[in-house]
Amino acid sequence: MGERKEKNPKESLVETRYVVMPDMVNSYGTAFGGKIMSWIDMTAGMVAQRHCEKVVVTASIDRISFKAPVYVGDHVILQAAVNYVGDTSLEIGVSVNRENPFTGEKVKATTAFLTFVCLDENGRPTTAPKLRPETKEEKRRYENAKIRVEARKELIRKLKKEGV
């Protein structure tokens, strides 16, 4: 087996945009959280695919925080990038902003962290390319993700110990 390829987060980042339509909102006129979650999962999945250059699957949505409502007619801008890569899994961070299409005003609406697993041609976990953070921001996101990864592993160890 050869040396693991390295990639910079810029090589696989994705930015996409949607408009919130009337059939996407609840009776209060705000976007369904599930709709935004599906956009997050899709966008993060594209990032993971671009990084791994293989099939990927969502292993978990580790955190999603709804910070501000999104309304009918708002543009929703999703920006996603690889934060951290382990052996076969990677954490993708997604930032969601709502934008008023008439004023250009942007508000952070949602943030999320998802874990994906890179798969080989037999559907088995396989080694993902290493991550090479370069900028100060990429390095900050990498270090923060490392803390989250360790916290998740510790939680799993504790739950297994308790038989959960």
C-alpha cells in the first residue's frame, strides 16, 4: 500500500445556494429544520466525496445548532469544508447563512458537524486522504475538530462500558 495522499481543505470545499419556497416552511413561515438538515447532509456529502474521491456515507450528525430562523424567499447559502481526517472517517463542518435577496443582509442561521466514512469498492471502510490545513483558520478548525473527535470517542467508550 502506497503513501496516503494529502489534500488541503480548499481542494474539496463546497458552497451552494437554495431559495426557500412556500412548501418548505411551517405554519410560522420559517423553514423546516429537516429541510435545512437535508441540504446540510447533501452539501457535506459532496465535500467528503471530493476529499476521498470515493463513495462516502454519513456516519453521524454530531452537532447541529439552529441559531436564527430562515423565511420564505430567503436565500440559503451553505459553505462546507473538511475540518479533520482520521484513518477512514472525516469531519465536515457546515455553515448556513440566510441572505435577504433584496438587501444582501446575511445572518448565520445554522451550523453543523457531520462525520463521514470513506468506502472502498466493496463497501468497506478504507483509508481517506490525509488533511493538510495551511491557513490559520484551517488549523484552528482542525484543532477544534480534534477535540470533538476525542470527546466522541470517550463518550463511545463510556457508553460501551455501561452496556449502552
